[in-house]
Amino acid sequence: MYPSDILPKVYPKEVTEQATGGDVGSYDEVDEILNSNIFSVMLNRRSQRKFEDREIETWKVEIIYAAADTAPTAGGFQGFEIFNITREETKGKLAMAANNQPYVNAPLVIVFCSNPNRIKMKFSNDILQKFSLQDATLAAGYAQMAAHALGLSSIWIGMFDEKSVKGIINTDLQPSSILCIGYPKKMLLPKPKRKLTDLIHNV
């Protein structure tokens, strides 16, 4: 899923004809999003658990996936897979697998899974598993930042029954996180964070 009209900007080496169809925002709107100040996005992002019952534009969804695709990965092998949850029934099952957290049933639900088989490096399986889990986590983080830049909000779900999630999305891959995205009912202010003097340890 590539953002069709902005493909040359996100993937300069790709050709526009390879892009998928769908509604695309105006060039001015897309340009503004692609030129978002990353520090502003990070400082103002806040987890959101209440979403509007409103469909997310296809072009915004595609930008979110394109952002995940740009995340740094071990050896550049992209040891992760993305499951785009489209069926309401599947969302409901995932909500149950995630300790009955109702906000899993959001307009856009994405399951990120690690895939160590993609990493062609000569390390032990444990190391490859660690690499792929990090890959999947970074991809989800990039997608979350992109969602905020697009005027959306999200909630990161890390509490779920892995075996149940595997069965629901029909995969043997290890799920790392579930990202739920939508238009917020109310844009919340970011919570205070730790002081850097408390957070950073010089050794």
C-alpha cells in the first residue's frame, strides 16, 4: 500500500504507476504533512482511547504504512510483518484477546509481528528473534508518529494473549504490538514526562 500521488516524495525510486488507487489529499495538505516538524509531532503526541466513528482516508492510511516501511531495521532486512485488520469481527476478537480493551475496536487496527526469517545474518536464533522484535517495534513507533502528524490519535496495545492473537490473524509469527488509530473525540494535551536529569544515567 503506497501513497499514490505522493509516492515520488516518499519513495523517489518508485514509479507512480505502481501506486494503489484511492482518495488522496490535496498537494498542499500532503506537502504540509511530509514537512511536519518531527520534534513537534513527538512533543505533542498523546495516547488516545476514545475515537470518532469516522473512517480514515485511504491516503492517510497509506502514509502511515509508508512511514512504518521507512523504519530502521537490523541489516536493512525488515524483519517484521504488518497485519491490517479490516473485519469488524476480527477487531472484536482482538479486543477480547487484549484483556477486553474496547478501544482495540478502532477505525484502524494494525498488528505488528516479528519475522526473524527475513533477517539473513549469521547469528543465533535468539539474536535474530531479538532483532526482529526490535524491527517490529520500531516500525510500529514510526507508524504511530505518522498518525499523529496526520491529525489522528492512537493507542499502543502491548497487553494481549499472544497465542490468541496468532490464531485470530492466522499466523505463526510473534505479535509485538497492536496499534489502534482513529480521529480523536478530543485532542488531549501531552502528559508531563520525567526530568532528563532523572532519566539519564552517566556511566
